Amino acid sequence: MLAMSFHKYWQVFSPVKNQLKVEGLIDSEWVESGMVIRLDIFHWIHRFDAAVRTDHHPKYALFKSALSAAVFAYNRKNTALLIKAITEGSPNRYEGLSNDDLKHFVRRVTVGALETYVWVQNAIDCLKGAAGLNENGLSLFKDDDAIHQVWDGRQKHLECIQGPPGVNMYTVTKHVTRNGISIPFYVTSRVIV
């Protein structure tokens, strides 16, 4: 039963070649039968909490946002079409762009392992310094060793969090017309746990 569930939900993703098999986390027959695995990006980002002093730190949300931005980018064509639909007839309507608009009308894509590495490293380097201090001078991170240890552990999974090539992670459920322009309404196909 469990094998069928894994196969059903993760068959479209690229395999992590024998890594989980070697670590004893999954049955070898699952891997040999073609089961493929991708890591959930939310959980990958959540693992950085082990190096953070507290989630109440004023820079915590900024750090989490930087991690998300290091992994994802908005699809340029979708973004351009949405902006055109919103501003059609009046350039001042641009203020009407909402987070819900981005969520439903613009697909997010992973940027690639190398670019993710560079952006995460930049965020960590920046927030280890004065930019990562709160008003009392306390750092966002417990210490330099803690964030380096967590980051070293997360780096081996950079390939596993990338979107699988050639697999569409979104489904168009309908088209919405705004200011005379038809834009697709997307629903993500990503498994949300």
C-alpha cells in the first residue's frame, strides 16, 4: 500500500540515485522499480530553523523570504501577460496587482541548483553580519558554526528540490478575462503535505 502511494505521487520526479537506498531510508525494490523522489521545498527551507536563534527575530521572515526567492522565480511570460491585463487602458492600474493574482495567474519555476546555491550563500553571508542583528544586537543565527552546519547539510539536496525537467507542475483550470485580455488561471500540481 505504502509503495503504491509513493509510486503514485512521486513517479514523475527524477530519482535520487541510490542515496536513500544507501542510507537505508527506502526499500531497494522501490528504487529498482523506478520510484523517483523529489524533496519538498517547504521542508528543505524549514530545516534552516535549526540554526536560527528564534522565529520571533525581526529578520526571520526576511531570511525565509530570501530562501524562497533563492529557489523560485516567477515565469516571465506569465508575469508580462498579467501586467498587461491589469494595466490595459490605464497604466495606473498597476497598483492592482495582488499576491492572489501572482498565485493564480503566474507560474513559479525553480531557478536551478547553482543559482539557488549562490542566492542562499549570499543571504547567509549578509545576515551573518550587521544586517542580521535585531535592535538589541542579537544575531538571527545562533552562531556561525550552526548556520554553516545546516547549510552544508542542505547543499547536498539542491538538485533534489529543483523542478523536474519536462514536467508541467501547473494545470490550467480556466481562463479569466481582465480588461479584454484572456489570462490562464493556474493550479499547482505540486504535492502539498
